[in-house]
Amino acid sequence: MKTILYLCFLSSVGMAFGQNTIQGTVTDAETGDSLSYVNLYIPHLEKGTTTNDSGNFTLEGIPSGSHTLVCSFIGYETKSINVNIPITESLSIALTPSAIEMEAVIISTPFHKLQSDNVMKVEHKTISELRSSGSVTLADGITNIAGVNAVSTGLSISKPVIRGLSSNRVLVYTQGVRLENQQFGSEHGLGLSDAGVESVEVIKGPASLLYGSDALGGVLYINPERFADANDQSGSVNLNYFSNTEGYNTSLGYKSSGNAFKFLFRGSLAAHSDYNTADYRVTNTRFQEQDFKAGLGYQSTKFKTEFRYNVNHSKLGIPEEIGLQSTDKSPLLPYQDITNHVFSSKSKVFFNNSKLEINLGYIYNSRQEFEDEHEHEAHDEHEGEEEADHHEEHEEHVAEEAALNMKLKTANYDVKYHLPIMGKFETIVGVQGMHQTNTNYGEEELIPNATTNDLGIFAMSHIHFENFDVQLGARYDNRWLNIDGGENLNFNSFNGALGFKTSLFDHIIARLNLASGFRAPNLAELTSDGVHHGTNRYEIGNSNLTYEQNYQTDLALEYKSEHIEFFVNGFYNLVNDYIYLEPDGTEIDGEAVFNYVQNDAYLYGGEIGFHLHPHPLDWLHFESSFESVTGKLKAGNYLPLIPANSINNTIRVEFDSKKLKQTYAFVKLQSTFSQNNVGTFETATGSYNLLSAGFGSTVSLFKNDLSISIAGTNLTDKNYISHLSRLKPDGIFNMGRNISIGFTYNL
């Protein structure tokens, strides 16, 4: 570690010499005309620029070595080229016209490649895409990604589900570090705002090789807002209104970059009333959120670092039954009061042909829950408003001390060394770890005071052959659990991954990935012994649980031409010693007793998608996708919380003009099938169809861009219940018709 710190110090203060520069011109491959405002970006440096009116560009301060330069522009194929620095000649880059959308650079996998170059299939969506669909929250928005769903408790509390796996089986990364916020609880939400977020990536399948325990089912990777390009600055104001909840979210941000230093900040506020159905408002689904993000970066030729901070504070109502009918935005009892602090730093030291990455994080999560001692019967709108004032007075008296008060403190580190490229081999070796303490301060305890330590060592290589690529790696992990008043537990596992990508025929790419993953049991599964009020069960843990070990096979076929895209993704996931709750037929304190047990399980399914943009109507898009997951225990019973099969059909138009830029409109029909394959204590769910539509455009106002979007979801005001809704046992409907209006003004 002393050697690493010494290298970082030398790099930051004494290596500003050797300022390498990349210069070039970007043209149309068919006409030879120069292209203005083309985006050029080096992913691992997070450094970019755009071409000027003559199609020329300059990138300064580039370290020696091999770099990937990505060129993207609307209406053209995204191009990725390798540039060896130092370079003396000017680059001439020709882009091919295409109706296919621009490709994204994938950050969550270690080699930072375009999706077409990636051996592992990764889904990518920008926040602007998710917002345009009418999503209210970030957790709501990610359900628009194929293979991704959410276990929800109203609007404010949602947990990502990837191909049927959730909670501690799905790892969330934000600002480059793992997010730890008591994700073991199904009623514990994501705790992140979409303000100050650039995009979302989803790895579907075991990613334990890259991220360790808890990534057995996949990874949700949240990419923060980029810094401004060198010697540039910008600001923006965003405002969104939602008719269903009479709610809003708004944010203000500014960023500026010089040659070496850069900074940004963004603050946001959100508040929503109880969501409405065609028949009633769902009492206490209201919530409030405040969020602030800031970043500071420095970059020289040999050294790059950035520090980011995010604080998110939210008050989330916990719905129990249909009661007070009002549009107040202050949560009633019971409610959660959650504050999450995320500190992160990302540093890179560049050598001649290699680099060292050091990512450090500290997460402080404060979770408080205030309980309600009284139940409320349904009222009409007028009676509900009269009683609301009395209830608020009651809250002030009762909610002085939290019944549940937990503090989770997590420090983690991730150090990777990218070895010099040797022929066809790109290789990374690394070490990752975590130190975590959980402390209780309230009367109730869901999980005990405990200390967790993780250590993982791994290596992986990407091998480039003429007609195919291979990616392989291995990893060893160890987790130590020290439980206060209990025993010390240890879990360790070896895991590996092997992937292939090749072009079978013209325009057809095939990917085959074989991977194993593991998950150590969480504290709730090991130590529970009491009533879990969020689920109305008496849960009993099992300290003899072993870790889960899975083996997954993924096969993906993708056809892409200028006007037609088609993909088929299939998977089979075997999970040994799957941990789940099973009722034993007894009761304690009037609640049914559930025990944590283990059994082998398997999941299988996949996604199929089709996209047509016919010539010469390149502005017209037809999109259709189907997703399916089946999960069963080896004993024959179905797994709980498996999403129902669904089909999404979308018609979309896109066009640009001098006055209306980035203009679009869409109509979407989501058809969800009935879910009759249910777990032991689940009920079946009926089928339903949801109609959505929206449009948006960007206009010039006072010489700056103003983006306007309008979207409507559940336009027919359908009464329906999602199979993954935790309000399903009470027969409470999901949200009805909602019209959202959004404005973003660039300062």
C-alpha cells in the first residue's frame, strides 16, 4: 500500500510533462463531407470533446499507451478505434450513415467497450430514456429494461429484480462503489435519486467474478453524471410534474472543467401524495425526498482522480390498508426516515502501457422506522381531510422516538491493475474488500449488531482473435461475520467465468457465457427470531445455513442490419442451497411461523426482441420484446416473487429539424400474462394490459435548449395488481392513470 500511495503522489505532483495530443478530422464515409459536433470520448480517461464546424478535433493531455477512442453522432454508426500514444500523424475518421441508434460505452465491465465489442451482454439505458417513459422514480424506471422488474411497496419503495432474483442476490453500484443500505429487507427501497445520474447498466446473471458476494443474480450499475469537457461549463434546471400523485421532482445542477481541475454539483427535491387508482387513493404511499450530489476531479497526463459525495434523505410512508383519503405529502405513521451518505473516490495512475485503478468508498446508512399504534377505517374524501389534521397532531406526539433505528457503516475498496497488452491478451488482476458494521439503537431489532469483512482476489483476461473473442477469469472470496452475542461465521468460495463472442454470419453476433457465483447468507437469514412487521410473519433464522452457489449458462444471438434488429437471449441458472422462507404450520403471538431453509433451485427463461425501422422511413420504429422467467425448487415447488411473462409493443417516431430538435413520439402497449406458478404462501395474479404514450422535443429559448416531454402511463386507468407488489395480499391496486410533464432548461 505504501508503494501505491508513493506512486500516486509522484504522479500527481511530478508528472505533468509529456503532454500527448490527439488531433484529427471526422467525415461522412459516403460523401466525404466534414461532420460538426461529433462526440469523441476516451472511456477509461473519462475525457472527451466534439468536432468544430470544420469537423476537426483536439484531445490534449493523453497518457502514453493504448487507448480506445469512441466516435458517436446521431444518424451514424458508432465507431471504436484503438490509438497508440504517442502519435504524430493526424487521424482521419470516417463515419457510416445508419438509422441504428448510437451505441453506448459499457462502464460496468472492466474493459470499457462498446456493447457490440463486449463478450458479456449488458443492458444500457440513459436516464433521459427512462424519464421519457413516464417513470416516477429511478427504481420505477429500470423496470423498462428487458429482464428487469421490481418488488414494490407503493411507489417509493422498490427493489430491483433481475431474472427472478432480488434483495441480497442483486448488487447495486453507484459512483463506482457498492451501495450498502440494508438491502436484505423486501420493504427496503433502492434509496437513490435519478437526479445527477447519467445512465443505468444491468448485468443479467452472476457477476461474482467482478464484484464478489451478493452479485450472484446480477448487478445494477448506476453511472453518475459526467463532468464537463475540458475548458467548458454548463448548467441545467429540471422540473417534472405527475398528475396521479399531484407530485413533483425538480433539480438544479452546474458543472465546469478546466485543463486539470473540474467540479459539479446537483441538488434535487421530490414530494408525492398517495397514488390514485380508479377507485381510491392508496393511503400512506406518499413520500418526500431531498438529494444532493457533488464531485471534484483532477487530471494530468499520468494521473486522474475524482471525489464524489451524495446525501439522500427520504421519508417514505408504509401503506397498510385503505384509510385516509387526502393529497397531503407528509407521510403518516408508520413511515421510514432514511438518510444515506455515499463518499467515493476513483483514481487512476497511468504507466507507459499499463494502469492502476484505485476505487474507495464509504457509505453511512441511517434507517429509522416510526410505528403506528392505531388502525384506520376507510373514509370518504371529505371525512379523510377533516381527520388528517388530528392525525398529524397525533404523529407529533407519538413519533418522537424510532422503534427501529439502525446504523450501517461500510468502507470498501477496489484495486485493479491493467497489465500491459501482450499480443492478443488484455489482462486485469485485482483485490476487493469491505468492512461493515451494523448497530441498533431502537427498541426493535431486525438483525443484530454485527461486523462483516470481505476479501476477494481475482484475475481476468480478454483475448482477441481474428474472428472471435474470449473472456475468462477466476476469483477467490472470503467473508467473515462477527455477530455480537453469537458465533463467528466464515464463508469462502472459488468462482470462474468463461465467455465467447463471434460473428456467425454477416450481421449476426453470438455470445456464450458460462459463470459461477456465490452469496453468503445475510444476517436476517442467520439470526431472525421474531415478528417481521413489514411482512406480518414470525421469522426464525438458521445459523447453520451455508452459502448459495450458482452456475449459469447464457446464450445470446443478435442480428443487426441498417433497418432490422433482432435478438434472442436464453439462460439456465442452477442455484445450489437456495435460501428461502417456509411456513411450518404453527403460530407465535398470532403470527404464522416461517423458517429459513435451503434447497437446490433452478431458474430459466430469457428475452426476445425485434426492432424495425424501414427504409426510407428511417424516422419510424416498430419495437417488440418478450420476457419470461420460471423458478422452481428441485423439490418441485415454484419459487416466490417470480415476475409474470410479458410482451411490450412500441411504435415510435423520431425526427430533427432546425426548430424542433430530438423530437419523438411513442405509443406502447405492455401485456402482462397471468402468474399461476406461485410459491407456497403466494396467491396467483391475473393478466392485464397497460397503454402508454408520450412525446417530446427540444427547442431554442433565449439561445439555450429547452427540452419538453409529456408522457401518460396506464392511460385507460386500468385496475390491476402486479405479482411483485407487496400490497397484493391486501388486494390493493397498483397506480392508475398518470400524466407526467417534464422540462429541462440548459443554462
